[in-house]
Amino acid sequence: MLFVLITPGNVFFLKNLNKCNKTENIMGSNKLEYDSSLGGHVSLPTHVQTFRYAANVVNEMRQLIDEVRNPVSRKLVFQTLPKHMRRRAMSHHPKRLPRKYRAAHRSQMSKAGKPQQTKRPSRKFRRRPGNLLRDYLRRQRKNIWLETHIWHAKRFHMVERWGYKLPQSSCDKTYRACYRASAEHCLLQDMSFYACIELKGKLADLRIGFARLSSTCCGFSIAAKTYLTGRREGSIDLFRDGKYPEYALGRISFMWQPISNNETKDEEEIPRTLWLWVHPSAYPAVVEELIKVFEVTPLNSIKVPIETDETKHSTRELPEDNKSSKPIKPKELRRLQFMTKTLAFEHIKRYGNVKTGVKMNELKDTMNRFRLTGHLAQSVLLHTFKPKNLKDGTASTWLHTLFEQNPDFKSIHENQLEFWQNCSDVGSSAELLSNMILALNIEDPRLNRPKKRTKAQHKQPLSDSSSDFLFNMPDNLAQSILWDTKIRDGLCKSMITPSEYSKLRAKHAVVPGVRCQFEEDMQAVPVILIQRPGSQRPQYKRLGYGCGWDVIIPAGYGMPIWLSLIMWGAKPGGLREFESIAREMGTEEYLPDTIAGRVLANTRHHELRAKYFRKPPNRRQNYRKLAIISPFRAPFSELVRDWSSSVSAQGNALTQTFHILRDRALLQQLLLHIQGKCKTFPTEIPENSLIQLHFRMKSRGNLEDYSLICLPTRGDFKRNLKQIKKSNHEPVFSEPLLPDLAERERKQLRQTHKKLLKRLRARRVREKRKLQETSTTRVYIRAANTATLVAAQLERMCKLWLPEDFATLYTVRKQCQREVFGYATTAHFSYTEATVCAVGYVTPAGLQQLLTLCRQCNVRQPMCLMRSPKSRHYRFACFKLHLDV
């Protein structure tokens, strides 16, 4: 039996005592056991003494114990744990380690120079009302929040747009559900980011001012008789002062304050009040033009008077009588700021003109506006809004005071109540007067909220006997107290907050579900309902699609009413639904020549371009081979330049402006020519204008944004007829691949750039090694500082991948085998059409050439070729002209 003992210095071989004689004979020969390079001439003894062996064992045990107690390892403490106990957060979070290893971990982290982690406050501390409010106010410094922001932030993807934090789309997959809601049920959207501008002045002055900013060629003017009564809401297109039809600002909606019929003055001399609802992207430009046209000056400037003896005595007496001069407590100020998201009531910018008497107030963020779309919007509102019934013995509110001061308002309130009750027989809002305005004084919406989320039921269709109230509508249905600034601003301050309401309910409620006495005394909420008729041209789109209501709500009541509408079955939507509804209606929300359209097109161009170049080269679409010049934007200026007949316009695309054709008379003539009822193409259409068309694919094929609209040839029409007879769904024509002349240059440039970076890296490594020879401390490699070099390389590569050079003549028009005469800005699958549809813009000259070709080829329905920027296939699409641009 052989024993082997390994000690730090020696190696002993022990053999069994029974074989001692053999061992002595072997060792007696003094044979070398080791090579001379390892140990030299070494001879092993024949036996080992016990005490020496025990001493060596004790020595070895001491060393092993010291190694265990004081381990010397290059690994960190958290790296020595078993794999099943390791966590990614252990490197920076000591509490993730077992308790016995935390001290060693902290010492290692401190030696490494890592800063010590400060203890984060607990969630309970952070969720306290005061701290939560302070955090909310801090996060609102950059972007304004709507009143429904916190509700949306938990359920929607939020984006930063136009200075606001707005919901983009639901976190759930609700695209089809939102379409079904907008078509058959009820879709709810918060559009409180639209800014309101209030104008006050004589009707003659307002009429003259807006005549400079708009044109009657686009429809009714802002002072049309159908709008002056205040019974309807209208919309107009605004332009720069005297620049029509170019330099469009955007489309705005407006409403006049109703006036009593007892006025005996001249209609033009009656002071009127007007509200304008403007998109936030065009809001600064619209305000600038209004200030310029009406020549108003700011009235918010603070004047510091010179103190005299008389003013000192007067200022001492003022605070005693004036109660409004009392300072607001900080807690109350913070509560008001959180409730309205900004101190909008105190920071209203006011303008005025002393000569004409025109006044302008910016009522931005002082009111909420919700949009309900769908045929069930009527039912949802009927369940949510219960008109206020005044009973004797109730507490005095602003409504009681108003009735006492103005007895006529009580009859107005009763007429509104009766009309709203009659509307319960209406199945859809599309059956009511288009764009009608209805004012209501409703109960607090928290009183009529169901316990569970309940879907509003369908109503029976309106019978002929019960439709008389639609023809005999009172004239005072649109009169609302929301036009009064003092009452509108005081509603928010005097409302019962949700926390106070819950405490009162818990204190006074005896039977669940039964109203308490304090709920009967809660103040009424004035709201304004605006009917939207939806699509009104059945030959263009589905009749009635997009109908619904807009609700204007005072500040502070946005969240209670929003929750009530949700509980009664409304489906919430975001910004994505604004675009999808407009696309299903065959229109576009932001036209390319408006401020909002230009800003959105520029933003999308940068986002898509950055996303394209984030991909590796073998995953990028080679648009040079596909003969696509501009895949991420629609170059309308260059397209108009290429189709222009004048030589001066063809020279430079930067000076060539374009605008969308909005003239109703010209659009009607063009529609008759497309239908074949008029043989001559309208020659009054400007060359730099674009015509909006709605395209529908004839068969298969998918379109994307910025798809090309091309002119077909005679051979394309013949080939299409043959394919129809054979039920062949292949593309009519395929673009041949072009050679990429810059491919070799890109590869050489990439290789040169990599060699340069490697050479710079090697240089820095040599510098580090040279410093290590003389340095006593640790030496780090020098920073690369190649950001400028890499950015220049990226710019050069981008130009080689996408050379958007429009200086060459006819590059956009003749970029591929088929001439391009338009671009589709939005393209998607349409549920109303059950196929792929798009909204695009074409040039008049190209459209005239297409119609002439279709007439020569005996094509009954005019068609054009469309091609996706990622595809080589051309397919036919039919189109319709939109008259209500």
C-alpha cells in the first residue's frame, strides 16, 4: 500500500512496512530519483519520523485555515457566489448579496472608486400627496399636461408634441377596436390641446379683418348668416395677410356667442364675441397674424405709479375694501396649479385696440374639449349628462344667482332641458342639425356614474311623429354661461375635489347607491355640445361616418367627466385615431402646405431617415437600384417645378412654392371633367397648385406612405385588360433594377475609415505602453476623440446611399420608367373600403395628361399607376376627387 503526502516543500513516498526490505535494497543503490534540473542529486530516506511528519501536517493545516479565513483572490465577492445566486444588480446593490458578504463587497467597491449609492426614498414616501404633487409640477416644466394626463400615462404610449405630453396609442392592440368604436359604437378622444382665442369687437371690424386672412372661394366666410346666430359651429382656412392661396396657416373652427333678439342697433355695430379653436402648431402664427390685422397691443404690461401723498393714502384704504387683494396661500396655489395644470386663469394674455375697440384674449388651457365619434355617442352623452333640476330648499349656487339676476335665463334653461330630453329618441347624432351647438347645465357627472362599466344601448330609430322637435328648434339653445369669464373661472375654484367628495360620501352615505343631501346641493356644470355630421357625400365616402359630438367643459371637470364617459362605454383613443379617422373619411388631418403639415413632414423625414441609417448595410433598402429619389418625404416643390411650363420656375426649386387647391368652383369644374360631363379641363387652375385625390387599389398590392403616383402608357392599359380576362394578379409593370454606381466607392470608403480608426487605436495603445514604462501608477488609454471623424464619415456615407440632389432638371418627374406626377402622403388598409387606400396630391398638368390618355384609350373610369417606394411593381388604382378640402 502506497501513501502520498504533498507538503509545500517536500514530497514523501511511504511504503508498506511489509515491503521494507525491498525498499532498502532499492534505496541502497542510491539511484537518482529526480532530474538534475528539478532537484539535483536527491535520495529518499528509508523511513519517516512520526513527530516530524505530525509537525509538517500541523503546519499545512495552519496554512489551509489562513487561506480560508483570508482568501487571496482576484475575483470580486459577488463573483465568487454560485451561479444560481448571482444577480446582475449585485455589482452596484450590496443588499442583493448575503449579509455576511456585504462588508467585503463595500470595501471592494470603495477601493475601486465607485461612489456610494445614496438611499432612495421608499415608494410610500414618494407617493405622499405633497411629494407626488411636487414631482408632477417638476415634470410639467418642459411639456404641458392635460387634465387626463395621469389616466392616459398609465394606459397609453405618451409622446411629446407641440409643447404638450399627449397620448399616442393604447398599450393594448386596439387599432381595429378603435375603428369599430368610431364606426358603430363610441370613440372618445381628448383634444384639449387645441387652443382657444377669444375676439371681441364690432361685427364690421371682425368681418373686415378676417376677409384679409381668408377667402370666400374656400367656402362660407366667418361672418356668414348661418354662423352669426351662434346656432352652428363653422370652420375656415386661414392664410397669411393677403397671401391667399399660398402661405396657409391651417384650418380652424369657430363659434359666435348667441345674442338676444331684442337688439335694436344696426347688426354691423353690435359688439360680438367669437371663439377660435386653433391647432397648437399653428397657434403662434395665428396669434401673430391676428395682432397684425386687428392692430391690437398687449394689455398685461405692469405700470408702476409714482408714489405721492394722495396715492399713499389711497393705497392704504384699498386692501380693506378689496377682498381679492388677499394673498393666496401656497397650498391653495399648488392645488390650483395641479388642478388646471397651469395658472391659466391668471396668465391670460390680453390685447386691445383703443380706436376700434377690438379685444383679444388667449384662452389657451382654460377649457377642456372632448371628442366623441360614432353612432352611440348620442346614447353615451344621454346617460352621462343629466340636466340640473332646481328644487326648492337647495343651497344657493351660481345657477340660482343667475336665475335671480336674469329671469330670461330660466326659460332658456327649460328649453334646453326639454330639447335634450327629446333627443333621447334620436338613435344617432347624424340625425340632428349639422354642426348645431347645444348648451346644457348638467349635474355633477360623478352622481350618475355606474358601478360597473356599462355599454350604452342602441336607441330605436326616430319615428315621423316624434321628429317635430327637430323642425321647431328654439333659437336660444346655444346660449351658455361659459361665455362669462368670471363664472367660467370660478367654477374650478368652487368645485368639490374628488378627495373631498369621497370623504363626504363616506361620512353621509347610509345606504350604498343612494344620494346624500350634500349631493343635491352640488353646483351645476355648464357644458357646450357641438354636433359633427361626419361624411356628407355618399358618392365619395360612407355616409355618416365620423359623426359624433364635441364637448366643451370648464377647467377642473375634465377628469370627472372623462371617467363618466368611459364608464358608460366610450372607447378611449389617442393621436393615432385622429389620423385613422381622417384616413377612413378619405381626407388628411394636416395638409402639406399648412404649418402643421410641414412640421409633421419634417419630423417624420428625420425619424425615418435616422431609422434607415441605424440598420446595417445588408439590411437597408437600396433605393438607388429601385430608382427612388426621396423615400422618406414627398418633394412637392421639386415636383411642381418639374411640371411647370415656365422656364423661370424650372430653374430653382427653392423659390418654387406650392399650395393645395381649395377653390370650390374650380374643384367642381374638375369633378365634372373627370366624370366626362365637361370636355374641357379648367385652365384657371394655377400650375403651382396640388390637387387632393383619394386612391383605391384596383386589385392586389400594398401601398406605403410617400408612394409614387405615375402616368401609365397605352401598353399598360392593354396589358391590364389581358390580365383581367385571365384573372392574372401580377403587376402591370416592374421597374428594372439600376446599377448602383456608388457601391464600390462606399466599400472603399468604409475600408479606409476602418483602417484609419485601427491606426489611431494602435497609436493610443503605443502611447499608453510608453507611459507605463516610467509611471508608478495605473495608466489609462487616452480617449479616442473621433466623434467629428465618425460624424463626417456618416454624412459622406448618407450622401452615397441617398443622394437627394434635386438640382438636376426633371429628376423627380423622370426618376423611373413611368413619369411621376404626384405622391401619396398617407396610405393604409381601409376598413370602410376593404382594400388598400391612400390620400395623395397630384399636379394639374399631370392630371390633365392622364385624363387625356384615359379618354384616348377608351377607359371609362380614370386610373393611374401607383408604386410603393420599397417595391418595383406598378399597379393600377382608381381615384376620386375630394371637394371639401
